[in-house]
Amino acid sequence: MNVTALKRKLDLTPKPAAPVVALPTRRPDRLAPWRKRGVALAGNVLPPLAVLVVLLTIWQVGASGEGSGLPTPVQVWIDSGFLILEPFYVYGTQDIGLGWRVLTSLERVAYGFGLAAVVGVLTGAVIGQSALMMRGFDPIFQILRTVPPLAWLPISLAAFMDSGPSAIFVIFITAIWPVIINTAAGVRAIPQDYRNVAAVLRLNQVEFFWKIMVPAAAPYIFSGLRIGVGLSWLAIVAAEMLTGGVGIGFFIWDAWNSSRLSDIIVALAYIGGTGFILDRLVGWIGRVVSRGTAV
Amino acid sequence: MKYLSIEHLSKTFGSGAKAAHVLSDITLTIGKGEFVSIIGHSGCGKSTLLNLIAGLTDVTRGAITLDGREVNAPGPDRAVVFQNHSLLPWLSVYDNIKLGVSKVFGSTKTRAERHDWIMQNLDLVQMSHAADKRPAEISGGMRQRVGIARALAMEPKVLLLDEPFGALDALTRAHLQDAVMEIHARLGNTMIMITHDVDEAVLLADRIVMMTNGPAATIGEVLSVDLPRPRDRIRLASQPDYVRARESVLRFLYERHRFVEAAE
């Protein structure tokens, strides 16, 4: 019985005899979707703004006493407002806006994290394929991943004898562990069904990697990458504090040495904001790439 | 007329004291274009038998030959329709079929020919309207249709169906059984179908292979179903030959080889 035959049969069924009551149609409200969106936006934006105002007020009150070591928010604005208002000024090779400094640091992160992502996914894919390798490597990774970024720096400086590659290595070694561990877990979780499909199709290793493994493990891989990008942004500040340069991390160290506390506070806001954007960016890419993977 | 032959096949999982003898001494010959159903209680190793033919599991003893060549690895000449469709959820229906078609016909067909071939197979299962949909966007029955199209598109020598309709409701199952019968009539494929549904086995098969209960399950009986094709489920229901065939399968399953759960 095919579909056409089925349709013909359906036509033979008696038509329903119940009276059809027309419902009054309401005029569509053109502004309704916009109003809805506006309400949703306000619902998301207003609470954090309110909390921010409350926190700033507490800070203002707490830090305005005599002999307080920290500047008040108002003082920060007076001292360092120009750092917020002009992120991209250039007055000299060392005197540049925080926007440029963030970009310099982001470039380092791009190298270090990019390397960690590629090496981490490949290593994780290989290790995840074999239960024996997983048993061998996993405990070591679990130990290494808890080593703080700064602890890697002396070893890195000794190995590379140059601050540039050392900083990148520190970012790399900090970010790689969650990528490896999550990718391996994702590869282990690939359903046997997909492996059977690959076997029947006789996919080779490379085809299997691109056509089955990456898409199937994408949600795992991207949650690893998301943790990794956060860690590498943590590591950049630590690394730059010691290796120098024009990055945002070194700026904090420099400001501390010349007692510009207000500048440090502004730099913290920049770092936090950038870290937040990086995290959301990787999360968003992950959602786009792994769309449809989870069924 | 030997096309697929299974000779003294045994399968043991594990070794030593923990060894599980799943299948023992299975011998079966299937001719080209034949439709064979394998029926048995759950846990009797019928899926294992299918996996052995597919090459997804290694043979312990004995041999399987297809068209004169020994089977020892999986390949597109023995395409499988899996029980839970196993479509890749991140690919569209079209791309799911394309994955196999590009692999099998990548060097022998042009891009346009491959496209036509994919659409032709989708037409065969009446799913060309959903070519751009993802598996999550279509119903269970439709997914299984696509699974059949994917397997057929590899132009297999044997189509292996592993309880393909087990998870579907009765009405959808009936539609798909009709679709499979129609495809079998049109293309004359050799098909092996695992099932635990007596009606399905009798309706579709030329021969029904009945398996004894495990451990060390083997073929208990082979029943030829000499009902004329095309078969119509409504007319068959009252035909004495159909009723007799159905009865003998039921007798085998519920009188001589009753499923004893405690045996495991």
C-alpha cells in the first residue's frame, strides 16, 4: 500500500457534520512582539544593573572613611575615567589605551589557546578511542590540570629562555587539560550505533574523525574549550605580570609599582569584561556548531 | 542457488570460565533475491547472528561467504538497517544518505548521478519531501524509512534488517512492512530480517528461520512460506496456508522452545 492508495482511502471517510463556528479574529497588534522583546530585555538587564548600583554604593560608603587604603568608585572615575572613555589612545610606545593592551593580550591568548585547542582535541580524540590509553593517561592529566598557571612559568622560562614564547606556553599548558579531558570523554560517549554506521560504510580514520567523531563529541569538546578559554585568560594576566610587554596583565603590575590603584581597578573591569565576552563567544560557537547533535 | 552461505558458525564471547557460548553450529544457505526472516525469543542471539553476517562481530568458528567471498569485515555490500535507525542527527536526511553514497559511488558516479541516485532512493521510501529535514524533525516511522533508503542506496548484495520496526507502533509498522515488500518486489534484493513478530515474519518472508533459546542457540527449524506474492495482509488473514504457517511458528516458539527467563 503506498501513499496515494492511502489518500484515496482517506477520501472515502464521511465528512464531519458538526457545524463550524467562526471565531472572531482579533486585529494583530504590530507592536506586540517589540513590546514583548523590550520587556524581556529589561528583565535581563535591570536586575544586574540594580545589583551593580547597590554594590558600588556599598563600596563608596565603605571606602570613603579616613585612612581607607582603597579609592572609592567616584575617586576611580576622577583618577582614571579617561582609561574607560578612551580605550584606544596612543601617546607613546608604552603609553597606550587599555583597549590596545587587551588586544595585545588577546593575541597571545589566540596563539596559546588556539594551539591548546588543536593539540587538545587531537590528543583527546586519540586517547578517547582506547580504554587502555584512557586508564593510563587520565590520572596524570587530572594531576597536571590542577597545577596553577604561575607554577609553569619558571619551567617555561627555563625552557624557552624568552618571555614571549614562555607566556604563550603558559597559556597553552593551562588551557589544554580541560580540552583533552572533555574531548576524550566525548569520544568515549559516541554511541556504538554511529561506530557501526562508520564500520558498514568503511570510513577511514580521517573520515571517521571529521564526519562522526567531531560532530558527535561537539558538545563535550566545546564545554572543554569554554573552560579552556576561561583558564587561558586567567593565565595571561599572571604570565604578563612577570614577563612584561604591553599587555593588560603587565599594565596592572606597572600600575601597582607606581601606586595607581584606580588604574588597576579599571583594568580589572576590562579583564572581567573581556573574559566574559570570550566565554560567551566560545559558548555561542559551540551552540552553532553542535546544533542538532543532541537528539 | 547459493548466494550467502553460513557454515557451522559458532560465536563465543570471552574465554575461559567466563566464556558465553551464544551461537553454536549454525548452517544456513540463502539464495539470491530471497527474503529470510530470523525469529526467536529475545536473548537467543539473533542480533548476534546478524552482526556476524554484517561483519560487525568476529566469527569464532565456521565461515560466512557472500557471492563467493568470505565475510570477515563490515562493508557496504551488507548494508544494515539498524533497530534504532542510527541516523546521524547532525546531518539532514539527504546528507545521511549522501554519506554512504559518496563513499560507495564516489569514483564510479558523477556528482549529478549521485544526486539523482540519492533522490531516487528517497522516492523509493516516499521520503523525498523531507530531504532537507533533520532526523529529529521527522517521526520514528519516517526515520526508519530513511534508514532503509540509506541502506538501499549503497546497493548492497544483502540487506540486513535488525528488528527494524520493533520500536514502532502497529499502524506505522504495517505501512513499513508494506513498503519493504514493495521494494523487495521491485528490486529483488536479498534480504535478511531479524524479528520477534510472528505475523511480520510470515507476511514478509520466503523462509522463516526459527532459533532455539540460548545459550548456544542454533537453528531449530526452517519453514518455507509458499504464499503467492504480492501478499495482502487483509486477504492473507483468512487464508489457510497463512494460518497454518503462523500456527507452526507459534507452536515452535511457545510449545517446543518456550522462553524461560530463569535460564540466563
